[in-house]
Amino acid sequence: MKKDHELKKSEETSEETKKTKKEKKHVKKSDKEKIIELADTLQHLQAEFENYKKRIDREKEEFVKFAHATVVKEFLPLLDSFEMALKNTNEAEKFVKGTEMIYAQFYSILEKIGLKPIKALGEKFDPYMHEVLMKEESDKEEGIVLEELQKGYLLNDKVLRSSKVKISQKVDDKKQ
């Protein structure tokens, strides 16, 4: 009887081993399916990302194209004023007055867009804002802007063009 019981136990163990092997095969098959599924998902995500990049590039190009339209629209009244001034060139005084008004209108549009002049005259030289073209001996402190040769401008607080300036230089006592 003990042998029968051991034989039965051995058969059960054998069946369990067969079940475990089948389960392992099933699990392995399941793993392969998961790998295929993940690879497929990865391909789809890569394709979606490529399409996303292309769409963003197109949108960026379109934005730049129409950003210019906003600025051009701001200048249309100025263009109208120039056309009107050019029609009335007979009277010099009115023409000069009209040109001054156009300048003010033009400057106003630029300020509205974010343009500001860089303050230079009488200021201490700032290499980020000024470009030295000349130096002149002076009794003023060294590095003070004596003359602005060309105006500089900031656009939304970023230097668009630096001011071209003449700065002071200490008088050399040895020369005197």
C-alpha cells in the first residue's frame, strides 16, 4: 500500500511538473506576445512623435509669416501719411510740418512695438549698450559719454543696436 501511495504521489508530481512546463510555455508565449505588442506600440509612438515634430515646424513657419503681418499692419497708417505728404509738396512749410508729424507717428509705432532709445549722453560707458568710436581728453571722469554719434535702441529690453559714442579720457598730465 505504501508503494501504491508513493506511486500515486509520484504520478501527481509528474503531472504537476507537466502542468508547470505547460504553464511556462504559456508564459513564454505570453512574453513573446507582450514583446511584439510593446514593439508595435513603440513604432506607433515614434511615428506620432515624427508627425508632431512636422506639425510644430509647420505651425512655427506659419506663426513667423503672420507675425510680420501684425507689424506691417501697424505701419499702414504711416504709409498713408507719406503718400499724402508727397501729394502736397507745393508748400515747403506744410511739407516740413507734415514730415515732422510722420516722424512722430513713425516713432510712436516703434515705441508701441517695444522700441526704446538707449540713453547715452552724459552716462558712464556701458560695453553692453555703447560702442566706442572715439576718445577725447576731457576734465570729466574717464569713460563718460561726451557725444552720441549714432543712436542705439532696445527692443523689448534687448539691445537691437548699440549706441556709437565718443567717450572721455583723462587728460595726460605728462603732456602738459
